[in-house]
Amino acid sequence: MNNKYLILKPKWLLTVNPAFEVLDDYAVVIKGSCIQSLLPAAEVHEQDQYRDADIIELPDHVLMPGLVNSHTHASMSLFRGIADDLALTDWLKNHIWPAEAQWVDPQFIADGFQLTAAEMIRSGTTCLSDMYFYPDIVAREAQNLGIRTVVGLIVLDFPSVWAKDAEDYLHKALAVHDEIKQYSLVRSTLAPHAPYTVSDGPLKKIAMYSNELDLPVHMHVHETASEVAEAENNSGSRPLDRLDQLNLLNPNLIAVHMTELNAFEIDRLAETGVQVVHCPQSNLKLASGVCPVAELQDRGINVCLGTDGAASNNNHDMFSEMKCAALLAKSASGNASACNAIQTIQMATINGAKALGLGDIIGSIEVGKQADLVALNLSQANTQPVYDPVAQLVYAANSQQVSHVWIAGECQLRDYQLSNLDQDAIIGKAQSWADKVSKTQ
């Protein structure tokens, strides 16, 4: 651990603390992996303890908490673009699942995760919540690459490259949960894929393990109208009602997509404290529907932001996702004030951190929290002049303006260049996979 002070001096400091303070000409003092102090930049040179500190001047920059991508399938980046312009059911059953059966193995997972880590760090994401096969491989790669990750311990009823049945998935899930306790940057969630792919027996066990281990449950829920209609036709119950009966509606549930909700269901979400992850661009591309974000926010429901996988988005760019989320909420609700810039940034930072059980360590710039930080240069033409740096981040900035990224105090992007990842080698491996996969499409 480096015990030397690191001091960052941005033009604007976006804290995302409970008061959502934006501080001008303030410095962030980092020691090791943690934020030690926030103080006026002018005072840095007045304190002897900072005399030998490393100081990074960021005169045209806003410094903000690292972005939290609350739902993705990281290694699917190697399937980016293989099945575009299709509805969800066709895309999944006729293209993605067959491709996974043929190509996904431990090397695919490792190479795909490396590609995603490079893309995410480059675009300002410092923490991701993943849901995919071989979570043990994902955990090891995440720790080695230095990107904070919550691995989803996938559960399905049917066999895959990872496990043969629900019992096997659960057995492996608990083993991975125990294995990753040694990692400083990795945690886990239980990750049943969806109500239509996991039966009641395994879901009851997941509810029990979630309660006993205090683990979040990360799950696709109410992704499309057809999913909900099919559940009603088959069982007489909507998926959320079924999950309610199985004791899964509680603050540990991270429900992803949620495009099809009635008034009673929104009431239940508010009553039970369920977390919601909005994936606007993936839902738009697959024509899956629109999450009623404004209504959820009005009811005090914690709404987070995710990109989904690169096979359905087709990128992991959270700045693009933020703008889309804000604009879509306004259009869908007919209210130009809906999902304002502050709410949107909260969705992409502290809200995701809270949903993942990380709200006490990341998601805002506060003393004692981990130094997961992102600097953006606002001196470019598209973000000038700056009247309001918060609005500028949501409506005008783009990920190409991310100049620096720190995760747990470690600089992962410096002056627009990845510090610890070999981007050329990572892209080379991705191109090798594309050569193989394209021959079977």
C-alpha cells in the first residue's frame, strides 16, 4: 500500500453526497485506497503534511464519483454485433443462446471481460454488476485488472456450459461466494436469470440464501409485455406477484428492466424496498418497452442505471446511457422535469452503489470512502461554456472526455491512456474471437 498522499485539484468537485454539493476549487486528498480529506485547494500548500504529496492539477475538469454500471453481461462484449435489429425472444433463443453453447468457455470469459474492463475504465465506469457464466473467472480477472466488480452467481433450470441443473448452479454459486472473500475489489450477488427460466424450488432456496447471507438477488424481471402475458397465461400470476409469494420482494432484490408495471406493482415495490435497474438503450434497441422511471422516482424507489450487455446495447458507455435515460423519462412521462440531471447522476453512481450493498464505500466523494473517481475535461467545444457542470455532464459531455480514472486509489486511466491494461493485446484477442465466431454466423 502506497502511504504517500495523492491530491487531486479539479475545477469542480461533484460530491454526490446527501446534499449533492458541487464545490469549486476544492482538493481531494487520497491516502492508500481511501479519501482522507476534502479541503479548499488554496489550503493544500499551507499544510506541512502534504509537502511531499503527489499533486494532479485538473484545471478544466470536473471530478466525480466513478460510475456504477448496475447490470451487464461483461464477457458478451465478444458477441457485440452478431444479432442486431431483432426482438428479445428471437435474439435470445435463435442467436445468443446457440452462440453461447458453441463458444463460451473459460478463455472466452476471460478475454471478453478484459475487453469490457478496458472499455468501461476508458469511459469512466469503476464498478460493474455482472451476470454471466463462470463467475469465478470473472472474479479473478476483475481483481487482477483492478476494476471493482460484483459477480452474479448465475442460476438457471436448464444446463449450460457452467452447470447442469439448478442444484449444480446453486452449489457452484456458494463455492464462488466463499472463494471471492479473499478479493478486495469483488463481491457477489445471487443471480437467477429470470422468472421464466428459474422454477419455484430454486427461487425458494435463493430467497433463503439471500436472507441468511444478506446477499442481493440480481434478476431480469418484467423485461417485456410478452413475458408478463405468458406468465399470466401459464400460471395465472404476473411474475412480480409470484416473486412476492416466494418472499423475494425486499431490499435485497435488484430487479432489472421492469418495463411492464401496473399501479399495484409500483405500490408493492415502494412498500418492499425493491431496487430497480433501468437499461434504457438495450430496452429501446430490443423494443422491449420502457421502464416508468419518473413514477418510480416519485414513489421513492431506488432506480439505478445499467447498460446491459454489449450484444444488445451495443456498448458499455454510461455517459451515453445517462443522457438516454434522462431524455426517455421526460418523453415517456410527458414531463420535462422528470429524471433531472441530479437524479440521473445519482442513478449512475450512489443509487447503484446502494443497490449493490456498496453505498457505504463508493458512489460519492466523501471522507472515508474508497477513492473510485473519474475526471472529465470540460474545455472542449461541446461542453463550453459551463454554466452548470452537473447538467453539462448529463446533456453535453461524452465519455471521450474522461481523462483520468482511479479505482481504490489506483490510477487506471491517466491522460486518456490506460495505465495497467494492454489495450492492443486485448483488442487483438477480441479480433481472434471474431474471426472464429463469424465463420458460424
